[in-house]
Amino acid sequence: MPVFNTSEVEISTFFLIGIPGIESAHIWFSILICLMYLLAILGNCTILFFIKTESSLHEPMYYFLSMLAFSDLGLTISSLPTMLRVFLFNATGISPNACFAQTFFIHGFSAMESSVLLIMSTDRFTAIYNPLRYTSILTSARVIKIGLIFPGLSILFILPFPFILRRLKFCKKSLLSHSYCLHQDVMKLACSDNRVEIYGFIVALSALLELVCISVSYILILKIVLGIASQKGCLKVLNTCTSHICAVLIFYVPIVTLAALHQFAKTASLVIRIIVADIFLLVPPVMNFIVYSVKSQQIRNLLRGKLCEKQG
């Protein structure tokens, strides 16, 4: 482990960590991480391929699903280089510029995924509230505009992060808290004025606002469902939302848990915080593919058809 002194010389390298105390087991963790990355990349590429090539999937819901798969893919590829270097080769060093770039991509694709989940909740509300006008409201042109504007704004919102970090001076500490770079984690190492952290707070607040809007959408959906007389009708309507509800929980539960640990359980084990943070990056890209493959009959049939062709 390198020695981190407190000299005023500006540091040229940050150091990432795996899971402290069990470094000898990192090779076994690396196998699991590699399998999860492989499944995430193959799974989300498969969804993108099916939605592009199958005309039966050219519907608003699946267009939005392709946006979710794209953001999952971006999130996976953004964290992959440093995670594998740390766990496979114990290569913990990373240059500040590379760290700032990774910060931008991880936060950018996270913000994009949050926006897509909000769009998908609005899509489900529209489909349930006004099913007869659903296709006329969400035309292909409108879906494309929504798909470009909302995720695009999310990326632009995150764009100042690397430039803010580059303005700071890092001279005392260089050990980060994860096996990848996060804005708030890097900010803590700065020895210069870091009042610009207020921008990070604004971004976090916007993510919370999106979660609130998603919750409001489902409260309205639940109100509509409770007004349906037949139990069979209620279950049928709710079933169309199951996949998206799972995606929202998979994405937001680790984020809320990590925020709660930092805010209310500051004495909690560092290992627990690291594992929760790793879950945030590793689990959603894998589980979203699995959930939609299981719950969407059209995607499930396409997967089954492709597998049968290979076996035949």
C-alpha cells in the first residue's frame, strides 16, 4: 500500500481501493465482476439489437426501453476499466484527468438513466390514463424528441463536473473510497476551496426530484387502478408496470441506501459502503435485462426463438 503524506506538493495520481481487509479474495470477486460485466454488455446489446431489427417492438415502450439499455451499457463501460484493474491486477493508480473523465461518464449515464426512468413512468401513466389516445399522443417523432431532449439535458447538466474538479488543487490526500471515481469522493480530497460542491448538491437534488415525480406517477396510476371494477382488470393493468417498478427499485434503492449510510450511519463499516456503491454500478445493468426478458412476452419469445434456432 503506498504511503500518503501531507505535503503541499500537488499530487499527480489518485489511488482507488477494492474491498479493504479481504485483498486476498479480490481474484474471486474479479471473476464475479467479469461475469456481471459480460452479462450486462451482452444482455443490453441484445435488447438494443432486437428493438432495432424487430418491427413488432417499434413501439414507444420499447423505444424507451432501448434508451434504458443504452444508459445501462454506458454505465457498465464507464466503470469497467478501473474495476477490473483494481480487482484483477491490483492496479490502483489513476491519473487525475482520467479520474475526472470517468466521473463525468459515470454521473452522466446515471443521470441519463434517472431521466429515462422518469420518461418511462410518464409513458406508463399515459398508457393507463388514456389508452385510446396513447399512440396518437406518443408518436414516433415525439418519442425521438423526448429521447434526445431529456437524456441530452441530463448529460449537459453533468458536463461542468470535470471542469469544476480540474480547477481544484489536490495536495494532501490521494486515496479514494471506491474502485472507480465519483464526483463527491474526489471533491473530498481537494485542499483548495471546494465551495463549488454546491453544484453537486443541486445535481443530487434534481435526481431526488425525478424520484419524487416517478412516485407521483405511480400514485396516480394506483388511483386509476383502484377505480377499475374487476380484479382481473386491475392485475392486467398493474402487470404492465411491473418491469418498470422493478427497474426503479433496482436503480434507486442502492443510491438511497448509500446516501442514508453517509448521512445517518457514519460509523457504518467502510466495507458495507463500498459493497453498496459497487452494487449501484453492477446490478442495475444486469437486472434490468433479466427483468425485461422475463416480464416482456415479446422479448422472451424473441430470445427463445433465437436460442431454438441455434440448437436446431
